[in-house]
Amino acid sequence: MSEQDLHIVCTNCQATNRVPAERLSATPNCGKCGQPLLTGSPHELTAQTINKIIQKNDVLTIVDFWASWCQPCLMMAPQFKAAASELPTVIFAKIQTDKYEQAAAPYNIRSLPTMVAFRHGKEVARQSGALPTNQIVQWVQSL
């Protein structure tokens, strides 16, 4: 693997792919299932997929921790989706904390919604509270 290669986990089949950094904007596909690796839309995570998506991705990964009973979370969902479409080389994902409580627990979420940014398996930033699309995009671009 060269220094310019990045690991990207397929959100469809969870295969880890090695992608040259210069090919990120060329919408690379998974070598195992053929699905796009960078879709420009948020992916729903489960207890089985959250750790691999966070730990194995070398590209910036933004995870929205939310709950079905949380009104600000529901209001922010379309904003989060719109931000994902504006930043297609960033992986956007969501995990429903009331459905997957044990999976979210290690991330020490104290308020909802909370977006946590990960790079190379490490948390690099977090932002709590519902934000409009432009503020989500600005926050992600600042990382």
C-alpha cells in the first residue's frame, strides 16, 4: 500500500477497499460488491457495522448519533442528508441510539443530536445540537 492509498469500508458489504487518494473524486466502487464507496448520502449504521465503519475508514467519517423520539434529530435529518450530498468525498453515517444503545455507548454521547467526526479510527471533533445544512458543511470543511 502506498502512502497515497486510503482504506474505505463499503457501507453495503463491509469490505475494506484500498483506493488511491487521487481517485476519491472519481466515485470509486467496491471491489467486492461493485457498489459506490462514496455515495453522497448518509448510511444507516447498525450495532454490527458501526465499529468497522469508524475504525477502518481512512477518509473523514461523520456519524450522526440520533434517536427516534428526538425532535431536533428529526428536524436535522434532511439537513444532514443535504450536507452529505455537498461533500461527496466524506462518508456520512447515522446511528439510532435508542435502537442500538450498546453500540453508541462507547462514544459517550450526552446530548442528541451529536455529530462525531472520525479520521483513521480516531475522533477528531464533535458537534452537538441541530444545525442547518450550511453550518454542517462549514463544520466538516473546517476539519
